[in-house]
Amino acid sequence: MRRLSVSDDQNKKVIWIINQYAGAFSDVAAGRHFNFARGLVSLGYEVFLVMAARSHLFEISDLGPGRLTCDVRDGINLVYVDVPAYSRSSSVKRVLGWFLFSRRLSRLEALLEKKPDVIYYSSLSLVGYLGAEKLSRKLDAPIIFEVRDIWPLTLVELGGVSRWHPLVIFLQWIEDAAYKKSTYFFSNLENLPEHIGSRVKRSINFEWIPNGVNQYDSTMLPDYDLQFPDGHFVVGYTGSIGTANSMITLIESAKELQGEKISFVIAGDGEQLASLRGYVEENNLLNVHFLGRIPKTDVPALLQKFDACYIGWGNNPLYRFGIGANKIPEYLYSGKPILHSYSGGADPVSKYQAGITIPAEDSKSLSQAILALKDMPESERAKMGANGRSAAEQHYLFSAITKKIDSALREVING
């Protein structure tokens, strides 16, 4: 096993970013942590990005022999940890992969030439934290714990799993240990400190690290080939189509608004797509158009075809801690007003006056909001869109977020 190091500069601060699902996009460069790593490299850090080689979402091809495979891209050390392949998120092999990933993190010490100044561990999964924290103790490196989904609370409040299920009890033990032992906390959920405070009694150092978007020039985007009848107001959605996305609320609104000059466009895939298509066909909803999954690189151009962007959530108390969907920065940066079906905390659409927020799972209120947007002067819609774009530029560009991470890293390194 060869030892890996990009730079000969012994003065560079070394960061190990560990996230089992960092390669969740077919092109890892589209991912959250790759963008953070690239930004940190530009600021003078040496970064090692450690991820699983396989999941139900992706598979890295051309793995080398052994349990860890190394590559270098854009000045970033990429380390792929071999875990079993599986196709369904509910597969037992997924859980097995959590434990193997955590165990195989111990090999990083032999593989990587430089001791880390900071270990930055991001969930999911929680199990990998055990391996990262063990490295933290052995190498005497502070650990930052990033929470992007609150597990096991998500299993309980969204999944309906009993608090007394053995897996929930085990994951709860890990979560509490992480809150006790970590030096610093990141999360895309603004209100996470409230949850941490309910689990452990200690002072915490916390930074809100939202999902981000890369800068682009809207005037230079290609024209997306999408045609609608003249005068139609277009409400669009891009992203996963699952239970958590509350797409039925949008479809029910489309049913209520039949006869209006409004078209609904849905681009994405997921376990709820078939049932939504069935509902649309059964109710003969000619105003709903499914595009299927599109390349992530095509999303900005498609958003420019929309008059308003929809994002929805279930009416669940879990969201009191905030939300962190990738669609939020994408929609804000598009400059289009947002229709937000949401009843939780830390609502960016209301905060930045970037659209209209209505209660979650309330199709009638959504229909009223769509009509209100459609009928308001174009200048008012443009103002909402401009507010969102400004918020994205200040808070959601990867370049801006990386500066926040840099500030936190300096605080951790300097003690």
C-alpha cells in the first residue's frame, strides 16, 4: 500500500474530510464535500476526501487492489473505501457497509503520509463516526462532527421506527457520544444546537454550513428545449421524488387548477414517481408534465423555463430544526420565486422574502399561492427572485461557504 500525499509543503494544514456518501453523484465533483475540498485547497490546505466506493446511489469504477484506492483530482487526495455493492437503500448490505467503512478507516493512518490537523466527519452514516473518532484519539487530532440528517431521530419521526428498536438504541448511543466528544459542530440545519442541547449538557461551537451552489452566469445558459402553450404560467420542480418531498401536494394542486393557464413540470426520479404518474393518468391531468431524471448540469437551464419553483415537505415536527435540501440554493440562485410548502423552522424562503411559504401538505393553500403569484405584477415576482439570488450569493455560494469553514478550521486548529 503506497503512502499518499499531494504536497511537499510541510507547513500546509492537513484536513481529512470523511463522508461515506461524498461520491453520491455520478461525477463526484458535483458533490458538497468535493466543492468544499476544492475551495479549501485554493485557500492553501492539503485535503484528503475519504468516501465509500459504492452505495445504492453510485459506484466508483476502476478500483485498485486492496480495501482503499487513491486518486488525485483538482489537487485533492481522493480515497475510496471498498464496501459491498447494493441496489436498494433498504438493503442489509447498506448497514453492513456502515460497519465496514468505519472499520476500514483505521487503514488511513498507514496510507496517508501526513497526520491531520483536523478530522472533519460528516454523517450519514453515524457508524462511521466511531472509526473517525478512534483516529482522532490515536492521532491527537480534533474532530468536527457534521450533522446533515438527525439520526436516529429521522428514523423515529419520519420512518415510524420504535425508539426501542435495537438499531435506534445503538445509533442513539453513537449520536450522544459524538455530541460529547467532538470539538466543533457543522450542520445544514440551522437549529441543530437546540437538538444537541436536548441530548447533552455542554457548551458547543457550531457553524451553519448549508448546501451550496456554484456560481454561473444565467445569461450564458443554453436554451432548454421546453415548450408550453402561450400565456401559461409554469410551476416547476427538480429533484428526488420520494415520500419526504411531498409531491402529492403539488399534484393535488394541479388537479384543483385544471382549466387555468398553468402548467406543472416535474424533473426527477424516485420511489414515488410511478404512483404520481398513475394519479395523473387516472385523473387525466393534462397540465402535468414529467421529464424524468435530467443531468444535474442541465438543472440551471431548466429552472430558467419556470415562472416559479416548488419545494414541499411533510408536516412533521422533525423539521423544527430546519432543512437542507440541495434544491434550496439552486432555486434561490435561479432568481425565480419559490413556492414553499413547509411548516418547520428556519425557513429560508420567508427569511429572504424569496417567494411564498404555505403550510405543509395543504394543496388548497398552494393553489391559492400559485394563483397569487400568477396574477401579481411581473415586477413583484422579479423582486422575490432577486431577493433569492442575493441571498444565494451571500450565503449559499460554495466560495462563501468555504470561507466559513476556513474560519472554523482556524479556530479549531489554534485552539
